[in-house]
Amino acid sequence: MEDLETIDPAVPRWYVIHTKPRAEKKVAWYLGRYRCFWHLPTKTVVRKVQRRKVRRELPLFPGYVFARMNADQRVEMLRTNYIVRTLPIPRPRETIHQLRQLRRGVALASEMRVLSRTYHEGDHVRVTTGPMRGTEGYVKRDGDRALLYLNVEILGSSVEVVIPPSDVERI
């Protein structure tokens, strides 16, 4: 099977863009400048700096931006010198679904952290009640709380969200 770009380079494809360190927001700016659709999952971090609280939006997956672009836009982005490489997404619908779940989880979760691996153990569940209703993931027990892992398979990473055990059902 031929690569889609060799068939028609004008057809946009989904990519995971691996950026240079701390260049995610700059890459997102360039993607907007070249009229590409992009997504940079972020989380809000509050830190104390000289006796005041400072809120910052930091990338949820440092070093990665998701984008849909054609071959010409990809070449222009590579010329910016902020990109290490671009990885085509083999199953974009699944990845988009996972990113939507992540966006919902980030917006609604009070506690979260990113894990460096995909979580494979435990039960595959769906959240039935609460603000994250309909979200699917994997559950792990940690004392009196349940941890929900939302996977992004293309990156081999998960986001861990704390939810009440009564809010999930096994699939």
C-alpha cells in the first residue's frame, strides 16, 4: 500500500509532532500561522514565586503536539527548527477519541498526573456518573480511592485521574 502523501500530498494527515524541549507553544503558534489544525493538551499548575501564587499552563505531554497538516505545511513546519520529528498517526479516529477524553478529564479532574507508560493492568471501565460520565479507561485501586487511567496509545502514556469508586462500571 502506498503512503497517502505519495498519492496526494495536498490531503491533510494527522501527526504527532515531537518538539525540541520547551518549544511546544512555539510550535503551536507556527501551526496556527500555517493554518493547520493543532491540539496541545495542557494542565494548570500553581506555584509559589516570591510569596505569590503564579498559575501557568504547561503541556500535559511535554515535547508533543498533535496536528493535521498536508505535505507542504509539514515541510514548512520542519523548517522552523523547533521540531525533532513528525510521526504519522496510523488510526486518527482512535487518537482523536482519546484526546477528547483527555480534554474532558483535564477540565473536570481535581487531581491528576501523567504517567510515563500506558496502563494495561486492571479492569476496563466506563464512568457512569459525575462530571466525567462516558469516559472510558482503566482502573487501579489505591487504598480508599480509585484511579482512572486515560490512555493515549500513540504516545505510550496515560493520564491518571482520581475518581470515586462508585462512579465506574466494568465494560
